[in-house]
Amino acid sequence: MSSESKKNYIVQPGGYFKGSIRVPGDKSISHRSIMLGSLAEGTTNVTGFLEGDDALATLASFRAMGVQIDGPKDGKVAVHGVGMHGLKAPEKDIYLGNSGTSIRLLSGLLAGQKFESTLTGDKSLSGRPMKRVTDPLALMGAEIDSNEGKPPLKIKATNKLKGITYMLPMASAQVKSCILLAGMYAEGKTTVTEPAPTRDHTERMLSGMGYKVDVQGDTVSIEGGGKLTATDIDVPADISSATFFMVGAAISEGSDLTLTHVGINPTRIGVINILRLMGADITLSNEKMTGGEPVADIRIKYAPLKGIQIPEDQVPLAIDEFPALFVAAACAEGQTVLTGAEELRVKESDRIQAMADGLTILGIDAQSTTDGIIINGGVIGSGEVESHDDHRIAMSFAIAGLQAGGSIQINDCANVATSFPNFITLAQQVGLDIDEIDE
Ligand code: S3P
């Protein structure tokens, strides 16, 4: 897997972003297209699929459960659905690499199957909390063994799950989705209430495939025993990947960049809202719906940024975008304060600490707090920083190079391939002086 070969990035200082690019497909939607496509009746044709390690891990796991999947080729995948009860027992443990979305959503889906399965992952995934999914699944009647609340997850065969009414203890789309997927296999109704809105791609795709989902404010309900009908899915470009380019353009004078066909689902646009509050010049055009998801072209031009208190209601809507937003804060005038974001500590790395440490090395005053960070805008210097094998940390420090005083070396960047395999090529194309060195 990518995480086993050591790749570092070297970024030379300066430059700005110009041009028009389309970043790869949305990771969350790509995962769900394989999962729901596999359970549907008929063939789901997917375009714009993210050919990154995480979504490919999901794809491989469904192949291992007997689903015929053609591709991916040029972002096209054909998933020949086997129906709600057509999955076969995998012959081996299912290895999900770095992918939290794969393991958490699959745990719900597999809890409802009549066969046993074991889900494993890489070092980072093996350290991530899974009680958040095993607890509600246990209430539904699932039996799952874990390593003290962490992977591997051994999911026993179940006769029948039962519906639950569950209040999520944290704002997590992965946990919400896990419970909804298990709910399709449960007797009666499963109801999930979330403390704050999180991405709703599962709900949208279920509805698009004809499975009734009832959404009332912060509460989602699903009845067990339904079925999914195959449909075509056009995966928009991932706003989380677009973020690195949005921030890069926002911080470097002379920038004028357009990112095309980006998903702008209201549960994902915290980054646009936060950058605008900081003073960024962002315009949207060509807004339309595709496969139940809104998309637009995003144009971002350089404008001086100012530090802000980030509104807590934006945190779940920008959860994956904070490492890059911290770079924007480092380049802004004044102080930026983030609170209510403790979830960042249990992502692919502890993203609060990883960014605070790296920014400090680069000469920025960045203080981590238990649930956030305080960053005083300043002048980015040069140095060697650690990505902690986290794709988003690696790409965030890469774009910091645009405003750096000297070169930045970023260690252990192989996992960029989990979400953004052509990051280097696109970054070079629009104006970043970046190279990869293998060790
Ligand atoms: C995701 C949900 C988020 C996000 C992750 C993808 C999803 O995680 O960080 O990258 O596809 O549902 P949480 O739901 O744990 O916040």
C-alpha cells in the first residue's frame, strides 16, 4: 500500500495559482457509489469516480464479497449490483488501508449480513476509535469484537438486527451513515438524531436509488427491508481536494483560479463560508444539480485575509478542511481562533497537533488547545515538517510554500494517494514549484 513506500515533498517558495482545473472525484460519494451500487438491483454506472486508495479499498472489498465491478477506467466504474441479500462471505479479512469511511460504513452494512467478516486497516486506521460505531450497532443486536474499541473489527453473522432510536454523541456522518446502512437490515424503524448537521450524501444517494429516507430537521429515519434500484451516478469534484487550491489562491498575490464541477452540498461548504468571513474573493458559477448533488465552478482570486473567530456551527461543515484553513490563518492579518473541533484529534492524524507543530517549525505562532487552535498570522519561513502519514496535512503544508520564505520539506506524503492521486501534477500545472522525492 502507499503508506509503506516513503515519499517526501519539496516545495520551493513563491508562485501563485492561475488557470482552471478539475480536481478528482468526491471521496465520500465515491465510497457510497460502490457500497449502494453493490446492494442495488441492476447496474450502477459511475462517472467521476475517485481513483484514490481509500475508494479503491472500498471497491476491492465489494469485489471480495462477490460483486462484479468493471473499472475504474478514466473515472468510470460499472457496479453490477447483487441486491440487498446477494453479498457473499469474503474469503479473507477485508483490508481497508487508511480509510475511516470504509471501515465505519462497512461495519454497519456488514452487521446486517448472514456471514462473518473481519475488517482491518493500516497503522493509522488501527489506532482510530470504533466504539462510536460498535456501540450503536450493539444496541441493534450486532456482535462485534474489536481491539479495545479499535480495529480490527470482527463482525459476527446476525439473524436480525432491530431498529433503534439513537442520539449521536458527536457530529459524525460516518457514524450516522453506519447506523442508516445497518437500519436497512433491521426490523422496524431506525432513527438517528445528530447534534449538528453533517454531510448527507448517504441520505441523498439512498433516496436517489429509491430507498425511502425520512429527514425531519436533525433527525433521519429509515425502515428496514427496502430495496435499492441502480442508477447512474456522476461524482462531483471533491470540495475537500479543491480546498488546497482555494486556500493557495486566497493567500498568494496574483492568483486567479477556477475549480470546475465542484460539489457544493450545503453540508460541505464550510470552507467557502469561513474563507469568505476571512475576506476571500470567491464566486460561484454554473450552479446545477447532478445526481441529487449540487455542483458549481468556484473562482477564487487573491485578496488579503484577516483572522477570525471561526463560528462553531461551521465546524462539521468544514471538518476535513481545517488543516488547509490553518495555513490561510497563518497568512492572515491578526488572530484566528478555532473551538469546538476536538474531532480533529481523531482523524487520520491528530490534525490539531500536527498542524500546530508544523506551523511552529515554519515560524508561525500556533497554539493548540483541547478542542481547537489559536493562530496568529505572520510570515511563513522554511523548514522540514511531518505529515504524520496524513494526506491532508501533507497537502496543506505543500500550499504553504506559496507564501514561504524558503523551501519546505514535508515528510511521508505517500498517503496523498488516498484522496488526491494527481495532486502534484495539478499543483505544478497551476503554479506551485513542488517535487516528490522517494526515499
Ligand atoms: C466522511 C465523514 C467525515 C470526514 C471523512 C469522510 C464521510 O468523518 O472527516 O473524511 O464520508 O462520511 P466523520 O463523520 O467522522 O466526521
